Amino acid sequence: MSLPAERQAGKTGSVLSRLPQISYKRQLAIMLAPYVLGLLGLVLLPALLSIPFAFTDYNALRAPEWIGLRNFSEMLGDWLFWNGLGASMFYIVLAIPLRVLGAVFLAFLLHKPTVSNKINRVIAYLPTLIPDVAYALLWLYIFNPLYGPLNWILRLLGAEPESWLLEPWPAKFAIVIMMLWPIGEGFVLMLAAFHQVPHELNEAGQVDGASGRQRFLHITLPLLAPAILLLLFRDTVLSFQANFVPGLITTLGGPYHATRFLPIYIWQNAAEYQRFGYAAAMTWVMYGITASIIALQFVVIRRWRSLFYD
Amino acid sequence: MIREWDSERYLEPQTDQDISEGLNRLERDAGRVGHVVFSLLVAVLFLLPLIWMLGASVRKVGLPPPNQLEWIPNPIELSNYARIFELLPLGSYTLNSLKVVLVAVPLTIITASWAGFAMSQIAPRPRTWLIVASLVALMVPVTALWLTRFLIYKWIGVLDSLWALILPSFMGTSPLFVLLFYWTFSRIPGELYESARLDGAGALRIWGQIAMPLSRASIVAVGVLAFVFFWSNFIDPVLYLNQQQNYTLPMGLQSLQQMQPTNFPLLIAGAVVITVPVIIMFMFAQRFFLQETRGAGWLGR
């Protein structure tokens, strides 16, 4: 019964259905093809290919030369590598928890659909929209000791003005500070997570006499754990690129290499010194470290959540 | 009767329970006041960078540093904006940025939604594989791709052309976009697809006439995110473009910084020029993005 109907529709339907008949499965395969090809050709294969490069000496002029583990042993004695790793770890340890907390706080504050909350949601997202380069230049101005407004704010608050980008530690903190504003994507994710928390649970908590704070800490927050975990993962992986443009434009890796984050050092090795093998080796070491941080976050959040469930 | 009994209870606490309930009420009221205060604080805090940005962009070039916190510069110098277009061929950079966005954003929406649609329709086993592959791809650091992508681009001959920037849109730009469409499409009741198939509709028609019209929020969200990505993209042009005639706006802004490293009024005016289109786009889309009461439509249920 369905066959004649199908044939008839084929005759009378739109241009699309008059195309040569191919099976539904094939049509799906065609729609999927660009993505699968791109995923393999532009992401997964290039990533895999960069692994063998880590064991070579390669400068793009002559063929790569296999040098075994020499790139890795060089890394051990390369203080700029350790300096970059330290700077990146400083950023990860300080900026990422603050950014995630900020996103959770914003979502908690603005999750009810009142008019003022709706306006505030847009405002909270605005800094995220500023393109990387523009954002880096903006903070170059804000941190400027002579022209920038930040030191005037510090004076108003009775604090000492800083020379921000001219000294190593203030510069490290400066990069963390400027990355506390563009947290809109995490905020949207948490907002969605908030809306998924079932009302019934909160109402049950209310009936049992739990206060707002208790309900948040013991009902809502544990239910948000998967979203928080996702956000932590994402921010950790993205930390490879998040502070890259600021480090490149706002501080130029300085002063005294204080903000020469590992991705920037890798970039310099690849783009400036043409040491692609060494750059690839460092990339994979960095990736190994990131993967362990992510595993650690996973364990910690699971433990914390199991205090309330299981 | 009950009411009278209630009011008496709250007027004079007699037991521990009364006190704790009173405290709860107090906490609720404090919470409301706290909410107003915090909301205002958040609004001011997140507007600050933008206010400073606008202010700095119209400060007269060469004016000495302010001797107090300056909100609105005096005089207001709008000619800064004209000046940066004289210093650099920003018009042609803007055109290049527009070309990239006009090709890449629609292409992203089509390829990402095709892939997401197909993923929602294929057998569970290959689907699981695709989801896993997409998540793995999301975890690959960009630094790991710089070198090999450069070699691939050189090999297929797109180096030093705008195609090098557009190319990722052929695969939906980011696995995240594909997954977003997959989640959206898999929430559409399967019976809708089935009945269309019984009517003889092919995959493309079901995608175009059933799946897409029901997924407006996701289309807008992916469109805006893709626009922001391609418009702001800085690392890719630095890596793959050499000739100045191909520069996009972010590259132009960097050249401006190299020409006038501490000329903040001009630098920030450039920053405003590149930011405004993104904010305008976002204002049209924010409804789908931030205000879905039934649960931020494009991310979850």
C-alpha cells in the first residue's frame, strides 16, 4: 500500500523528490558526508599526525628527521618551557574556578524570567561578544598606569595604584582579571542547567522547611554538578586558546616572560623559530597535563556529588 | 480561624520552631533586597568595560592623561573614527570580513544541521560513534592543529586566500554546532518524520520542511555563535594569510596597534568598529539565546 503512494508522491512532489531515487540511508549518508570528512580531515587526522612530528626535527624546509625522544629531553632542560607551563598552570588554577563560579553565580542571580533579569542577562553577556583582539586592546588601555581608568578606581577605593603590565606578578594577575568578564557562554550553559532542575524537588524542600540557602546548597547545586563539570572541562581545554590572544597582544608574553603561556611559547617555536617538531612535542605534553587536570576535576566533582546522592 | 492562629504565632515566637520560621522569612526578605543590590552591581560591573571603551574611543588624540576618573572625555572627538579609516584600508578589511561571514555562516548552518539531522536518523551504533568522535574532536587543543592544518591547507592550495578562513564551515565549523542540531532534532517526535517518509518525502525534504522550521532557536543560536567565531577569528588569519589585501578586520586592528602602539583613542575606536556589528547581531538574537523560559531552548530541554 505504501509503495504506490510513494511512487505517486515522487511524480507530483517538488523538485527535490524528482531527483534520481536513492535510498533514504544513502541520502542521510550524503548529508553527513561534509561533517565526517571535515572531522577526519581537519581535526582528527591533523591531531593524530602531529603525534609523530613530536619525535622529529622538522623545520618545513627539509624532510622531518626522526630524533626519538630528544625533543622531550630538551624540554626538561628548557627553562622557557617550565616558565610557560608555570604561567599556564597559574591561569588554570586561579582563573578557571573563578570563571565557573562567576557563571554559576550569574545564572543563580538571573534565572527567574523577570524583566530586569532579562535585561541583566543581555548586559552580562556583552563583554563576551567583544572580539578577542579588540578585547585585548581594551584592557591594554584599562590597565595603562597613566591613561587607564583601573588605577583611578583603585585610588578611589583607597588602594595603591599598580603598574599592572610592567611587572611580572601584576601582569599575571592582570590576565586573570581581564578573563573574568567574558564568561557569557558558561553563563548560558548554567542558565539552561538551572531551568532543568525540577521544580518539584525545590517545592518538596520548601514543604520540609528548608531555607532558600539550604535548598540551593543541598538540592540545586548537586543537581547542577554535571553542568559544572562540563563547564570546568570546557574552560580547561579552552584555556589553551583563551589567554592566547591576551598574552600575545596585551602583554606580548612579558614582562620577563611572566605571561608567556605555554601555547604562546609553542606558537613562537612553530611560527618564529620554525621548530615544528619541538612545538608538537610540547603540545602533546601540555595535552597530557590538561587531560590529568580534567580527570582530577572529574573525581573531585563526583566525590562532592556523592555526598548528596547514592 | 486559621489566619488568626497564624498571625498570633508570628507576632510572638514561643517555640524554637517559631524562631526558625521567622528566620526563614527574614532570610527571604534579605534575599529579595540582596537580589536587587546584586543585580545592580552585576549590571554596572559588566557594563564598565563597554562604557570605558566608548569613552576612550572619542578622547582627543594627544591629550595628556586625565587627572581623575574620566567618564566622558572633553571634547568629544568623533573624528577618531574617520582617522583610523584613513590610516588603514579598514574598508577593504571590513569587506573581507563580510565576505568570510556571508559565505561561512550560512554554510555552517546548512552543513551542521545536515549532519545533526542525519545523526538523529541513523542507527544507534554509528550514531554513538559519531557522538564520541565529535566529543573527542571538541577536546582536541587548537595548538595541536596549527602545524598539520597549515601543511594540509598548503597542499590543497587555499593558503593565503580567504578560503583558508572559510574552510571549517564546510564541516559545520564546530562539532558543538552539529551536536546542538542533533539534540534539537532528536527531540522532534519521530512520528512526524515517519509520516513524511510514508508520503514519500526524501531526507532533504524532511530536513527542510519539518526539522528546520521546528528548530528556529537552534538555527539562530548556531548562526550567532558562528558569526561571532568567523568575525572575531584572529589566530587563523595570522597563521594562513600573508598578503595585506586578504586581511580581515581583526588583522587590521593588530596592524593598527603595530603602527600606533600607545595611541589609545585610535586603537579603542578600532575596537569599537569591530565590536558593534557583533552586538547588533546579538541584540536580534538574544531572545532565542538567553530568554527561553521553558529552558534555554538550544541547550537542553
